[in-house]
Amino acid sequence: DVKVTQSSRYLVKRTGEKVFLECVQDMDHENMFWYRQDPGLGLRLIYFSYDVKMKEKGDIPEGYSVSREKKERFSLILESASTNQTSMYLCASSSKTDSNTEAFFGQGTRLTVV
Amino acid sequence: AQSVSQHNHHVILSEAASLELGCNYSYGGTVNLFWYVQYPGQHLQLLLKYFSGDPLVKGIKGFEAEFIKSKFSFNLRKPSVQWSDTAEYFCAVTAGSSASKIIFGSGTRLSIRP
């Protein structure tokens, strides 16, 4: 059974803190993604990675960075958290060798910045 | 750049009514198309997908979607909805290559009156 695991379901952080969101997948997928989900805006792509140490900006990368040191792990970093980064963050993975397969999602991390 | 439009933000239906949710995409090349569903409190899961062949695709729980290339559309349909179909529905597209980002629409919230 495919599993994408996000390290936390809920996080509360203070403005200005550095925040790490971790995601691990067990399907040996090459592609991994970070989205944020906000009401009425759907899922917006922050960053994605198609291989270890490779990354590409999505539609809203400002204020975020990512790290992919190992194939199974993709981290999202908020360098200095701000209140407008309060959101639900979703990690996903998909196969690069089989482009017809869908993405598999984690349960999400609800981040609140106070 | 790829984009996905879902014109219905919130749809309210009675049980047994027929459903059609609109999805239009903008991308000139080969695409893979998906519909995902997010039930309350759960992670996103795939309803159905299209990548080639028969433009009418059938998914889980009685859902189907039709790819109309000339209209850049991939509308989701179900002939008779149930209360358990209450969820948020997302249309998504990837370009037809392996290392592709997945772009989502803004989602349609479906509420079913018992």
C-alpha cells in the first residue's frame, strides 16, 4: 500500500521562526511535490522535485525553500514564518518512469503561525 | 503555463440528482487529466484519470468523465448522487512528460442534501 507520510498533522509556530515540514514516501517515486491548500484557492504548487537534489519552483515559491537529499524524503522549509503562511500543507509523490500514474498524497499538515 | 479552471465553487444537490462538474485546462500539448476527491477529514484520493484512448473514462463510485480535446474540457459526471458523495472535488492536469508538475484547479465543494 502506497504511503506518503507527513511528520506532523498540526503545528503551531510563532512569527519569524524557521519551520521544517517533513515528508517521506515509500514507493520509490522520483517526483515529489509540496502544495498548500486554502479555501477557494484549491491546491497551489510551492515546489516540486523530480530527482534527488533537483527542484523546481512552483507557482508560489516565495518565502519557502525545499531540500531533497534522499529519494524518499522531501522537506519544506519556511525560513521565517509569517501569519500569511498559515495553511494546510500537502505533500505528494508520483512515478517519473510511469507518467500515467497519479500522485499519492499525505494527510496534510495544518500549520498555524501566530 | 498550464492552468486549470473549475467554474463551480459550491454545488448543492439533493440525493439522486445528476451531477456534472466543469473542468477546463489550458495547455496546447499532450496532457494527462485527473479528478481527485477529498472527503471531509481525509486525504486526497484519485477518482479517475485520462491519459489516452477512449475519451470517456470511468472511475470509482460510479463517477465518469469525458475528455473533449476541442473544448479543452474534462467534466466529471455522476447520474445519481448519494449523500456520501459530499466532498471537495479537484481537477488536475500534467503535461505528457515524466517530470511534470501537477496543476490543480481551485476545487468544487459538493454538498448533498439527504
